[in-house]
Amino acid sequence: MSASGMLSRLRWPLGVIIGVVAALLAMPLFSGKDKPAAEATVGPVLSDCDGAMRELVIQYTSDSAAIVTKPYQDFLTQLPSAVTVHVVCRDRGAFDELSAAVGRTDCTLHPVFVGHTMTSWSRDRWICMQPAGTATAFTLLSPKGEMGADAWPERKGDELIGEDLAAASDIDATAVRSELYFDGGDFVCDNATAFVTPNVRKRNLQNTVKTERELLERLKELLGRNVILLKTAPDHHAGMYMMTVGNGTVLVGDPRAARELLTEEEIAALPLPEGADLSEETCAKFDAVAEQCRDAGYKVVRVPVAPGHDGRRFLTYLNCVLDERDGKRVVYMPTFAAAEKLNAAGTKAWQDLGFEVKPVDCTSCYRFFGSLRCLVNVLSRDK
């Protein structure tokens, strides 16, 4: 049967045919069993520094208690009552264990039971897209897949977290899956720009896209922001070396400033298992991030950081969570035992920008290659 004969037999109105074709054309950025973006009214990616936090997501497993309990306690007990924190965990026992360890909070802790293995690193699982138009649901965009998922059962469980949250009856969110590979930590955003780590280029070029230009166009369409795809940066998640702070300003780490602040004895005594890497080669990678931000029209403020020689453990004050409410700006900032001078320098940098600093002791978690922002994902903010 000819194509025209088939259409005649089905008697589809032309408008329906056009609608189907349009929907198919809108789908290339998403794949898998999740609800496609074409069915949702999706706005741009959520800013890291604008608006009052309303809902957050953390993940908790009993076997990670020694790593995450202290930062969770410091963070959750300082949050205001207007914030709801969705605690993703396997069962009631795990939720009760964390609640007892944290103690009294003004914020609301809401359990989301998933019944499968996972890690406690929430940030990388998805990025949040704002609702557009009259829509109310935030969209959780998960990557095409998790690195190591085939050999790491907990990471395989992490792949499902976006769907788990969207399936919860009292969470207004939709889950979609991208055709791109990324970690949520690969992005730092304000209301104008999304800064994207070089790792996104490495994971996608000649894999999900053919050219860098194609990747850039997909990211712009996906994120709904101007995109700065960093060419040179430390080999880590973006929040380890930079953070948007609003008002056209970016805070960028500076190992050279740490080197100038500390004596040789103090540098040697920093709690980094393989020692601090404050070499000119490493400083140049941070300098390159600052220069790329300036080229994008941003004011850049530098703050001392101490990356480790292993390239994974950072004493950084940028892997933080920002809030803006009641005319005040607040930063929940990581601190580290045995790094008092650096802690003070990080605090001063944020205070000089007008932020109230609420310290969160991340001594127990930075040794495992992540800090506060790695543990916390923001699901919604008030406009």
C-alpha cells in the first residue's frame, strides 16, 4: 500500500500528523523509558545561586555513615524551616538511623524509599530544569548512563534516582534521560550562563556527538542558557574549582594564593594524604578557568584552595550550597580540620561578597573525593 493510501485508510487529520512529526523532532535530546521532554513544559537549568531553596535531595546509606553523617548534621541543622529535604534511602531503618544521628532540625526531612543499592553522592545523579510557562513540575534530567555502572552495583542503583524521585507521589517532578553523558557536578550555573567542564567534551565527542559544535548546540538547547564549555580546567567537577555567585561574578580557586598564605611547614601539614599540589602547572589550570570566565564577561574573585597531588582530594571552599532569601545571601561552606588558615581565607572571601557563611565540617567526606555540593542536589527554588 502506498504512503498516501495508508494515510487515507487511517484517516488521520493533517494537524495530528504534523503534531506527531513535531513530537518526534523534539525528542533527540532524551531517550530511554522516562517521560520525554516533549511531554513536559521544561524551562532552563536551575541556577546555583539565585532564589530561595525550597526542596533539596540527599542520599543516605548505612555503610556511608562515617563519611556523611557529620556534614549532614552540620548542614541540615542550619537549614531554615521553609526547606524540605528529600532523603533517598533504601528503607525506614536507614532513614531513622540518619534522623537520630542528625538530631533536631527546623527543616523537614522527608524519606524517599527506593529499595535498591546506591551511593550517598546525590549531585551527580541529575540536573534540575525549571518549569516553564504555567507548568509546576521541575524536570530531573539524568545522564545517558553512570560511569562504572556495569561493574559497580551501587552506581547502577544511582542511575535510577531521578526516576525514583519523580515516582514519589508528593514530589512534583518529571524524570527524563538525556542522550548525553555527564555528571551533575560537571555544571555550575547562574541565571544567564552554564559553565561546563572539559570532561563533558571528552565523554561525548565521537560518542554521542560528532563535533564540538554539535555538542555545544545540544547543550545550549538542553540547558536553556548560554554555555561556556571550558577548554582548560582541573580534572574534577566544576564545584571543586569554581562557583557562580550572582551579579555577574564567579569565584575561582587559587592554589597560588594558598601557597602565599601558608608557610612551607603549614603546607606540609595540610591533611592531604599525598601532599598539596601548589605547583605552577596546577596553578595555571585554575588561572585558565579564571581567564575563560573573564572572557565570558564575568567578574572573577579568587580564593585560596589546596588541591592534592592525587588530583582528587581538594581543600576547597567552592563546593558549597548557596541560598538567597529575605534579602540575604547565605553560603553553606565546607571547612576542614587542620586547615584553619585556609578555612579563614575561604570565609573572608565569601563574607567580602556579602554572604553570611554557615560552616559545614567536611573533614570526613573530602577524603573520598567530594565535598558538600557533591552530597546535596537542589530540586527546587522559589522564583
